[in-house]
Amino acid sequence: MIRSTARLVAVGAVALSLAVPSAMFAQKPSKSLVARGKYLVLVGGCNHCHSPKVMTPQGPEPDASKLLSGHPAAMDPGAAPAGLAPDKFGIATTMDLTAWVGPWGTSYAANLTPDKATGLGSWTEAMFLKALHTGKHMGEGRPILPPMPAADFAKMTDDDLKAIFAYLQSIPAVANPVPDPVAPK
């Protein structure tokens, strides 16, 4: 009787493991990991470029409803100011710091929210670490362009990057398709 009960429990456990998606068993990041990531994002200044701004009496502040959602898709910065040249004044930015023009062309701050279609929602932690360690978009694509301090982020520990990723996955998703970079003319 004990043997048949043990067999029945074992068969039931196997059946349950096949019936319940593995995502149900995945552990959520700890609150301390997310808190560490939030701290690193704040002191790393990620909001400076990756969050659209609202104007306040003290100047531009990150728009709390669009935190870390990148360059606003609806904002066309227009043509770069005339006279930009690497041997003179070589960099210009939009008033909200989400689009930059320089010798590398035009770059737009990426959507770092967990939106699956337009942000980091479809990325894995491994992709995120590889992207920041290699300075390549998605870990193997085009270079991550200025003003992103890719060389500095490449030196971060895996633990710190995992904390940042956990935090970014915990914030509200914002659907915002950021334009692709534009090569220099």
C-alpha cells in the first residue's frame, strides 16, 4: 500500500510538472535586487537620456508617466543644427536629451521599459548583460551609440547589471517605438 501510494504521488508530481508551465515556478527577483537596480539606475543617470521630460520652474524633469521609455516616438527633432562639425562644435541634443546628433550620426535613447514590442520586455537577462558588456545592441548587433557610456557600463559587474535588469523589468511597460539611429551624412 505504501509503495503504490508513493508511486501514485510520484506519477502525480510528474503529471503536474508537465501540466503547469515552467514560468509558474520561476522565482521573481528579490525586492533587494530590484531596489539595488533602482539605486544604480538613479545614480547612473539613466533618466537623463532615457526618460522624456516635462518642463518645471526648476527646468526639465523626467516625465513620471514615461520613465525610461526612451525618445518619444511622436517627437521629430527635425534636422540637426547647421555648423556641426567634429573639428568645431560637434554635438547637439533635443531639449529633453532623448536624441543626440554628433559625428556618429543621430542616436535616440532606447526604451528600457518591459514593453515586449518596443522595449526590453522580450530581452533575457543574458542578452542584457551581453549588450552592456560588449557595447552591442542586443549583445551582437550594431554598436550602442553615444551618448550612452557603453565603455563604462561594460566594466560593471554581472551582479550590478542583473540588478539593473531586474529593476527595469519591474517598472511599468510603456509602448514607445523609438526610431533607429541615423548614420552620419
